[in-house]
Amino acid sequence: MGFGLHLGWSIEGLIGSHHKVDASYLSPHVGLSAQLEAGTKIFGCNWLLTEVIFDLMSNAFKSLCRLVDICMIKGCDKALRVYTLETQVENLPK
């Protein structure tokens, strides 16, 4: 299972029918998170997060991260630093 984490705006909209309605989120940031999630398979890790998320982390969490690459991601106009979280979920600080 892979997780792609990024921070940005999105627009929520409802899709479906009278019987079932689901929420859908649209923005370039949502697409970037989806591309990061797909990238976990390429890089062989469970977590990929952008520098936007990394910069908001505490020093304790930053010490658990490793820079994976600096990538040009489709839909972005600049290269982003991409990090992974190098730990078991059970060992994360509470």
C-alpha cells in the first residue's frame, strides 16, 4: 500500500445518482498526490511526500525522512523535493 502526501487547495463536488452520492475532489494538488502514490511503486517505498509537507513537520518527524529525489511532476511548473518516511508505523511518535 502506498501513500502520496501533498498540501494544497481543492474543490469538492458531489457525483452519483439519487441512490448513492460520493464526494469528488478536483485540483492540480489532488492529481499530484495521486502521482506520488503511484510513485511509491517506482521508488519501492510506502510513503512519498513533497517538500510542502516536509517543511511543516516537526524536527522529530523530519529526522525520520529521507530525500528520495528532486522531480519534475506533471502539472507542476518547478521541480519538487520528494521525501519518504523511513520507519515502521508502530514506531512513530505519538
